Amino acid sequence: MHDLTLELDDRPGALAAMAETLGAAGISIEGGGVFTVDGRAVAHFLFQDGEAASSALRAAGIGVRDCRPVLVRRLDQDRPGQLGAITRALADAGVNIEAQYSDHDHRLILLVDDPATAAAVTASFEP
């Protein structure tokens, strides 16, 4: 699984153009979201094949900033405090979380600065 960091125009139709481009290329979005801050729209979306998604979007003139592998974990939804437990384990190991969201299968998606350490300290949360 790969996270694509995208820069979208802050205007009506920008997200639609991105989604239509991917649909026309037969590429499914597995999770993610878009956030606008200070007039800049930054999106993080999850794909099985990040390179294919990146190529399709770039060909359509959509700004792909980065394509990186993600850490996928599952939280026990019946136990309060799960997000705190996993993020504390990462913080205590010195791992910075750059983006966090859920996929369509209710799994936690983490984009981190140290994937190997993050995987090791969160192994008990593997799906």
C-alpha cells in the first residue's frame, strides 16, 4: 500500500477531476482525505499500486508531491485508548507521524519518518 501526497487546487471540481482521472484509469482509492489550510489543498490518498496512481495523476497535470509506503495497523475498536497506545509507542521510539487516516477496511494508515522502527514498535497492532 502506498500513500500519495497530492497538491490540489483550492477550487470547485479539483477533487472531482482527481477522482475521475483515477476512475478512468481503473485505479481504486483505498482511503485518505483532503485538507485545505491557508488556501492550499493537500491530499493524502491510499493506493494498492502507488506508481500507477502517480503516473495517471501526473499525466493529467495533477500535482503529485510524493509516493511512499505506509504502515498499516488495526486498532481494537472495542477498547478505548487504542489510538493513544499506538501513537505513544511511536512517540516513545522517536518516530514522527506525518499523516494518519483510515482505509476503507477500518485499518489505521500511518505515514511515518522511520518505517522500520515504527513497524517494530507497533507489531502487536498488525492486522
